[in-house]
Amino acid sequence: MATRRLGVRETLGALNAALGPGSTVWIKETRARHLRSRDFLAPHRALQALFDDGQVPEHLLHVLACLQGPGVAPVLRCAPTPAGLSLQLQRPAVFERVLSAVAAYATPASSALPGQRVLLHCPALRSSPCALRLSQLRTVLVADHLARALRAHGVCVRLVPAVQDPHMLTFLQQLRVDWPAASERASSHTLRSHALEELTSAHDGRTLSPGILGRLCLKELVEEQGRTAGYDPNLNNCLVTEDLLSVLAELQEALWHWPEDSHPGLAGAPDTGTDSCLVVHVVSCEEEFQQQKLDLLWRKLVDKAPLRQKHLICGPVKVTGTPGPLMTAPEYYKFRHAQVCKASALKHGGDLAQDPGWTEIFGVLSVATIKFEMLSTAPQNQGEWLLLFNNILPFPDLLSQTAMLDCTAPGLHITARTEMMCKFLVQLSMDFSSYYNRVHILGVSTQHNGLGRAERYRVKTKEAEDETSRPHLFQEPRPHRFGQMFVRLQLLRAVREVLHTGLAMLGLPPLSHI
């Protein structure tokens, strides 16, 4: 069956190989107006890098027209056009091949490495559903989707934590998330004994709060991993608690004992090759710092902790149309479910929510709405990154380009890129406006209610200057998200500096309000 299946990747590979080693010039068309006449195109500009004047030799045109190979779609014709080399497939033959083996196209193109194992860890599932934030709900849906995708490719997947809260299990079933349940906690006795030997604060005579065993320095371990590892440089001391050790015990138990059906020959038996397993921690951006502590603590306390630990960080969630940003996950589900019921009532008439025949349909539609909202955007997407990467980071280069005059060009005339700054400032304004309307920057936003956008921007940028000029504030006790607020204030200040500098290049003063 696999030899009969046609593939876009195989066809593109054969097309590129026919033009010479290392060639990657062909593209698959997607627009309807292009597909009227061609299926693949080698753009003229790309061909110019391979052949004189972009002219493909006749013998290569013949090779392309007669292209064959495993998974390669049959070619109808290949001919030069003003856009480049145009190729059209034998569409009736392709239809016949595909429709005669439909099942083959509903499976992954290629399986992953045989025996590969992935431990997916989603810390959000240790809370109760009523405390589950929307950003945490996203991590659950991402982990569930990733587990399904990996298993479809033949990867052995273990999900942690096993859920103990019956209300959470009910909510996950409501969301159609397949997650294991637990009957008892893993024993942390061995880890506790090892931890007490490593802790520095357990023997200094001070009274510790209930549940806290002591303090462990992680600074040395962070330095050992190197700056390229990506750990927060502020990681230093970690308060080791009974709960942390319970989490580590469960992770270690899952790593060493896989389910019976996970992999032939390994089921039910301890695995001594922990390096063969990849551990992926799926966490929200608010949980990232704590998860890094847990990662390092695992490496510190367990000799055979997995060397390959990766963190999949999911960005913040802002769902349009909801009553407020502080909705819990169950409230969010009820809100979307009510919308689905209302829309169906308007379409079909009557109160269909009371009809048992529609109960399942409404549940599926509600979950589908939530999953498409949560998964349609890359988990790591940040407003912050767009502003920094597209506007602040390249701004020095932009300034250089606007001042660049090519005096070596022949002829009398010279060009100047005067349009670059205006286009840049327009794009910066749009990016900033989008970010400003979506992201909650300050801890208290009600103090700006009633102000216009320009006035709020002036107030916030003034606060950014005031706050960042007072280092003593960092020594005062603040909530967990206070550091994030200061980062955003710094970003806001950087945007202001770029904006003011750009306006100055046009001889325009910044306005405090309009």
C-alpha cells in the first residue's frame, strides 16, 4: 500500500533532484487561479541561479516530463512560461490512484523512530477544574493534541500527571480529552531521604513552615547547563516541599515503568535507558519559572534523571467575546455552550437544549469551538515578540538604511529610501495598537478608565519611565506577575523611544494627546 501512495514531498523531491544536486526551486501551487494551468512551478528567478538566463536545457525538460519514482505523481506536461517552469500532473491518473487507495492517505506519511518514547507532563492537571485558568486550559489541549499526533506516528507516549480529582476527570471527559486517572500517589520516600542529604536549610536550626523541607541551591546547576540551555539566569535557591517531591516521584515512576501496551519488550519492566526517553513539560508562560525549578531539582536529586527535558511554553490566552479575562475553564465552557445553544435556537427554532437528541451535538460543537480557538494559533505566539522582533530589534538597521546613499551607481541620478521610515512607523502603530488592546500591562487598569487611547498611552509610558527608574521597588514584596509587568513596561518604554526617534527623523514632535 505504501508504494502505491503518491506524495507531494516525494514529487517535489524528484522534481528538485532532476534539476541537479541540492536544488530546491520547485513550489507547490495553492491559489485557485494558478491551479487552472499548473500544479508546480519553478520560478524564473530561482532558475536563473542554476542556468544561464534561466533557460532549462531540453534534455532536462524531457526528464521532468517523464518523471517517475516511488510516490511521484505522473506528469502531463512541463513547459517554460514567463513565470518560470510550469508543470501540470496527469490529473485523471492521480485521481484514480488516490481514490483507489483512500485509506492510505488517512495515515501519516512516515512513522517516527521505532521505539521512541515521550513523557508528556502537564502540571495544570494537578489543580481542580474550578481553579483552571484559560492559559492552563490551553496547555491541556495542546498536550492532548500532541499526544494524539505522536501516537499516530507510532511514538510511545506516557501522560503525567495521572488525574486524581474526580471533578477534573469529568471536565476532561466533557472536553473530550483522553487522560489517565490515578488511584494513589507515587511514593516519595526515597527522594525525600536523598533531598534531606542535599538541603542546606534543614540543618541550620531554624523552624521551617509546614510542608517545607529546606532550601536547595540551583545556581551551580544552571551554570553547568550553560547559557545556551535557556534557563532563567535568576534561578538560584529552591524551597523543597513535600508537594515538589511528590511531583518528582510521579515523574520518575512514569519514566521507569511504562504501561503494558506502550512498547513490546519493555512493558511493565524498569527501563535503565532513561536517555532514550524525551520528557516534554507543557506549561503556560506563568508557570515557566516554577517548571524550570522542578526540572533542575529533578536533575539534582536523581542520578538517572532524563537528560533530554524540553519545555513547551504556551503563551497567554485572550478569547474575544467573553465577559472577562478572568474566566475559569469551566465558566468558559459554559459560556461557549450557551452560545452554541442560542445560535441553534435562532437557526432551528425552539429550545433545542432540552432535546436529548441535541445534547451530544451541542457538546461536540462547544468543544470544537474551544479547541479551534485554543489551537489555531501557535502556542508560543506572543504580542511582545512581534513588537520586539519586527519593530525594536531591526530599528538600528532601518536607521542605517534610510541614511544610505549609493554614490557608486552609474549615471546622474541617485536613490534615497525616504519611504522606509513612514512605512515602518505605520506598521509599528498598527502592531502596537493591536498589542495595547489585547494585553493587560499594569497590575491595576481601572485607574485609566475614561481616558482616551492617546492619553492612556502617555500615562503608561510615563509610568514606565517612573517605575524603571526606581530600583528599590524590586526589593519590596510583589505578586508573582510583577516581574512580567516590569518587562512589559520596559517594552513600552522601548516602543516609545523608537517611535519618538522615528518621528524626529521626519521633523515631527511627539504629541501627548490628539
